[in-house]
Amino acid sequence: MNPTKRYLQTLLTYYEEEVSGETYFLGLAEHFVEHKKLMLLAKVERYAAQSVLPLLEKYALSPRDESILKAEGEEAIQQHQNMGWLQFMAHIVQRYPDYLDEFLALQAMAPKEDHLALKILTEHEVAAIDFARREIAGDPDSLDSLNQYLQR
Ligand SMILES: [Fe+2]
């Protein structure tokens, strides 16, 4: 199966969004007491971006400069910086399943040989949602899902 233009464009966009996402969580870390948890989420974002970087290289896709992507991530911080922690966790639980669907849709339009890398991208969203659910539930081991993801 040859990659479609739509696939390549979406892949590039999602890579860029993860790079922005890293800055977003790092920025949020300055506004919450739970900064260590947000730093870990930032790490997960970078890990997810890195997982599809070989695909960008394979298709000669050039992301925009990191400084531009970071600026986009910084813009998003203000939307959530004043939320309460549990409110922010609820936002993740509510909103991120949509992202998960988008990643699954990307996988569905991808050539088979790209699936392994894309699966790592998709799974970071599963880990983030699981983390947020466990935070809301007061699970002291809520970081397990993020740490396990980073060890895969
Ligand atoms: Fe992400």
C-alpha cells in the first residue's frame, strides 16, 4: 500500500503536535504543585514524537522548526494553567479519547510496515488517559502507566 498524501500530512502534523505537547506540559509544570507528574507527561510526549521520527525521515517529511512548535505549545498553556488539578485530570479523561481515535485513524491509513512505530504513538494516549483516571481515583501508583510506557 502506497502512503497517501493525507497520511503523510497527518503523520507530520501529529509529530509536530507531540513536540508542542512537550512544551505544553513543561509549561504547565510551573503552574501546578504536581509538577513532577507534568514533567513525566512531557517526557511521554517527546517519547511519542521520537517514536515516529524514523517515519518522517523515511518519507522525507520536514517538521517546522522546533522553536515554532514550542511557541505553539506555550500558547496552549494558558488555557489550562488555572485549572484545579482534578479538573485538569478530568479534562484529559474527557478530551484525550478523541486524540486516541485520531491516532487509530492514522494507523488505519498507514502502510503495514509503519504500524509498529504508530502503535507507540497511539499508546502514549492510552497511558496518559490511564494516568489521569488513576489520579482521579486517588491511586498512589498512578504514574505506573506513564513509567511503563517510557520503558517499552
Ligand atoms: Fe500527546
